[in-house]
Amino acid sequence: MSDQAPPQTTAHGDQVSVQRLIAAPPERIFDLLADPERHSEIDGSGTVVKPRSSRGERRLGLGDSFGMDMNWKVAYSTKNVVTEFEENRRIAWRTLAPAPLDKLFTGRTWRYELEPQDGGTLVRETWDISTEAWPARPVVRRLGEQTRRNMARTLERIEKVVTASS
């Protein structure tokens, strides 16, 4: 891990973003993010358990869906759909809850943007609840500070993984 300042955080309405300069090329970071098998390895919240179906090495693309087994005081699963994809620059997925929760708590977007910089890649993670189902949005909004801390830990974990083999 680098000896840099803590990640920068911004919050605008229904979005919270955290960013960190990571001393690795964007391709290495993107490959990690585009592999759902490795999401539990980088998850800073401790809620991602494992992918629902393990097919070995699988790289995500635009429109792909993937399931995750989760645990946040209770076990549950999610379906995620890749909604944004620009190779080595941006990947985002919308997390969807199973029925009947899909009418209440569903639809937040997790986005990662990668910007090449001198000395590495600026990685920005954004939690966007503007896409969340309306009934839950005011409740989910209260999780903003906790989510910000978890995202900062996620970026630290990404940095550890992608710089370990450097």
C-alpha cells in the first residue's frame, strides 16, 4: 500500500464517490473489476460472499448479468447487470434484488472510472442511488457515510491486489 493521503470523497445528491491514485496500469485494475470471481477479494464492506455461479474465469461485458451471494447480518443474493462498459476506463453495474424486494430495495449503481495518471491510475468508485427504486431511496440514502467508508476500504484492497505482483 502506498504512503499517500486518504482517498478523496465527494457527495452530490444521490451519489457518493471515493477516489484513489493506485500505482498500477488501468488494464490491470479493470481486469480485476471485470472478474466477478474476484469481487469478494476486493469488497471493503465484507458483504460480498461469492458469485452465485462459478464458471471459472469470466470477464464481464456490457449487458452481462452476474449473481452474488451476499451477507449483511442475513444471507441474501443479488442479480447485477453491467450498464456501462468502456474497456480499461469505466465499468458499472446495477444491483437488483430478487422478488418481492425488487419493488422496494433495488437498482443502485456501482461505477468504477479509471483515469491514467503519472505514476498510476486514478480510480473513482461511485455509489449512485439515483437509479434505486423510489420507495427505498430515502432509507438507502442514510447509508451514505457507511458506504463511503466501505468504498475507501475497497480501493485500498484493489490497490493491495494489483500492486502485490508488481
